[in-house]
Amino acid sequence: MEVSYGDMVIFPREPQYAANRFKILVVGRKGSGRSALVRRFKHNEFHEIMEDLPLPEITVVVRAVRGDIVKADLQIMELSNFVTNDDPSNLAKVHIAKHCLDVNGLLLVYDTTSQETFEEICNALPSLQRMIAPDVDICLVGTKADLSDAREISFVDAEKKSQALGFSLFETSAVTGINCEELILEILDKLSERRAEVREYLTEKDKVPQEEIEANEVEPVKPSLFCWLPYFWKRKE
């Protein structure tokens, strides 16, 4: 069945997505360094005076991954939105769930100088995972790694948690830029690889095996003498 919209034809059975574009949520509490991290992704710079300025709802970053140009739509979301009310019928929860429908990646941001932000992320994780698809790539992201004297979460403790959950872990600093580029490139590389695998699977699935084609081919009928009898009979008359 085809649905036509002007000059565009959509085949409902085929997945509809931009081949090299992904949606990534950046989730954490206010003050955890989410905005500074996204600004570093976008502009590769840090200005303390700009940290109080709001970002657009969607920040688009572009990178070259696996020889292709890849775009990521980064959306900052408040962690409390996921934990204030776990009732699935709650209207606010339904609104948040809509943002999660087409998510490809999730950055869980905590402040390495605040034990509380790390615990909040861990506590909110079950609620978060109920709202996203099982194949969403999740990464734990520690911010403010340059403030070593004020650190409350050690890398060892964070690594143990990330390994237990099966997530990637990056400690970053938007001030110095440490690990910021590595983080965005790794998650985009993983997402690109997964999408390529899905595309390959769908392509292979649509292919009909040659043996099946040959089995369904109708063998041509060989000419028979009886086919000519009506012709000769007519001429005889």
C-alpha cells in the first residue's frame, strides 16, 4: 500500500528516518554542566559568562564519522522530569515520553564534584529506561573533571557502576575540553554502526534467495504435435 503526499511517496512498511541524523538527549540536573558540555560540542569553546544564557531547544552538531557527514540533534532535559511522578498516565509524563520516542542516544550527566548528582542519575535510571527503546545507546558523563580538588566521585567508582550497567563512561571538562570531542565522536560512531547494521539486515531480508526464485520459475512448455492439428485440419477443409 502506498500513501502519496504530493511528489513524495511513502512506503509504510519501510522505516522512515534520515540516514545520517540522530537524536541524543542530554539529561541531568540544573548546574551539572549540561549546557557547557553542549556548547563545547557545538562551538568548541567555553565562556563562563554565557553559562546562564539559555540554549535553543535543539542544538545541532555536525561531525565526520566513518567517511560520512553525521548530524546530531542534542536536546537538554531536566532529570527531575523523569522522577517526579512515575505514574504513566500523568500528562507531564506523557509529554516527556513523546520526546523519547525517536531517541537514539542518551547522555546521563553528573557533576564529579557532587555525590548527590551521581546518586540522582542512578536512582532515575529505571524510570528513564522504561521510556526509551532497548537499543538506545547510553553513556555516563562526568563533568567538571578539571576540578580535581573538589572531586567527590572517583573515576574508579563511576567505572564500576558503568561496567555493571553496560554503559560507556567519560569524564569531561567543558572548560579545558578534555574528552568532549572523544565523547561525541564515540557515541556517533556507535549509532552510525548500529544503523548500518539495521540497514544491511533489512536489505538482506528483502532479498529473495536464488534457489527460491528458481523453484518458482515456470518451466516453458515444449511445442506439441497436437498444437498443430487444428491448423492442418482447417487447411484440409
